[in-house]
Amino acid sequence: MKKLIKTLAIIALFAVLIYKLEDKYKIIEWVYHVITTEETVEEEFINTIRQAMLKGEEELIIQYVGEFNSIDWFTEDAINMAYSIDDQQTSSDYDYLRYKVESIYAKVGGLGKILSVTYQFKYNETADETKKVDDKVKKLFRKWNIEKLSDYEKIKKIHDFIIENASYDTSMRNYSAYDNLFEKTSTCQGYMSLAYKMLTEAGIPCRIVTGTGNGEAHGWNIVYLEGKWYNFDSTWDDPLTWNGEEVLTYDFFLKADKDFPNHVRDEEFQTEEFHKEYNMSKESYEE
């Protein structure tokens, strides 16, 4: 009888433990999902973070059950992997998403291999604002009959529109593509983000590159045209003038590195791997 009571007590304690873990970490729900999906634990975790950011969620509480090497995987690696996903069906992920998100706070808690990770996100641009940017870009492309333009004409049209539509934000308060497009003013972050969005939607491969310009933090784009990559800085082609007059220049349009002065890339864009993948033209583009 004592043995039976002891066994029942152990079962009861185990049941209480499972209940507590399920209540806090949703273990049963997680196990069911793992069994019914082909994604690995890591892939599912990363995709959940990515979807939360794409939707503009301010907080995400997500469970992780399994092996992990370091807490840094949750606070850094998983987030960078979420940013690195480039779905060809959308222009709102990848580089655009990385600079749309202003900051991320992560807190990790749990027991052993059972963790609960809380992410808090702040954005430069809300999900509704991104939707408005997408709708406006589509409207502009219909107006321009974008599909009838050559790749060069698409790039030039987008370059000229961004510069003629907006001016540099000297107050340093506006950072997003939405600010650049609708408020008609932004820092370089808004210029490079809108250029990325529009070029990608137009079918022009492009990336955002960050570094310094004249020794200060700066960002620009590289674009792919006729088998080569070129520098594209719409911010610096929209210079501030002493009398406030709007000026459109091409000093930093489709340039080779040698013709792109005072721009220094961050280390991640100077690696051999990056240069191999994005083979920059030795000469600036000539129409």
C-alpha cells in the first residue's frame, strides 16, 4: 500500500509539473507543432520572429525546447537569420526589414532545455505605413508603365522620383521609406530604404550598404545592371543648397567604386565573400 501511495504521489507531482510547464511554456502545443511540421526547431523559431516583425508586432513570446549553444543565439544569431531571409514574393523583408526595425529587446528565461523568449520590437515604420508604401509604389508603377521600361530606364526613373519627391531631413527625425515617400523628407535611411523597395518591386536586384560618408554614418544602395553591380546614392544626389533650391544630380548614380568618393563600407560589406557575390563594375555605367 505504501508503495502504491508513493507511486501515485510521484505521478501527481509529475502531472502538476507538466501542467505548470504547459501553462507557462505551451509544451503540448509546441510538441504537436513539431510533429506536424517539416521545419526544424531552429527554422520554426526564426520564421516566427520574422513573421512577427513583418506584421509589426510589438511583443512576441515564443517557446524553444531543445539544444542551444549560447543565449546569444536567441538575442543575436536568430534575429540576424530572420533578417537574412529573402522571399522573392515580398520586398518588405531582407534589407528593408532590417532597417525598418528600430530596436529589439530580448529576454530569455526557462528551465534547462525549455525556454521562453520574450522579444519587444520598436519600428521606424508601422505595418500600416509599409502597406501604404506598397500601394503607392504600385500606383506609381502603373502610371509610369514600368513594365515597358528598360532596366536602366527603371533605375533612372526611380532615382529621379525619389530625389524630386523628397529632401534631406536635417532634423534627423524621419528614418523610414514612408517618411521619404509621404512626409517628403528623411535621413539617408529613408532614401536607401525607399530605393530598395522600389527597385526590388521593379525587378532590379539591389542591396543596402552601410558605412560612412565623409566620416559620418551613412547608407546607400548597390544595384545590378547588365551583369555588373554599381553604387547608387540617391541621398547625395539630392544635395542641400544654400537657398533651398531643389537640385537633381547624377554624381553618385551607377558609379564604380573608384568614382564614388568619400564612401567607406562597413566591414561586413568589404569581405571577400561579399565582393565575390556582388561583383562591382570596374567602370561607372555609361548610357
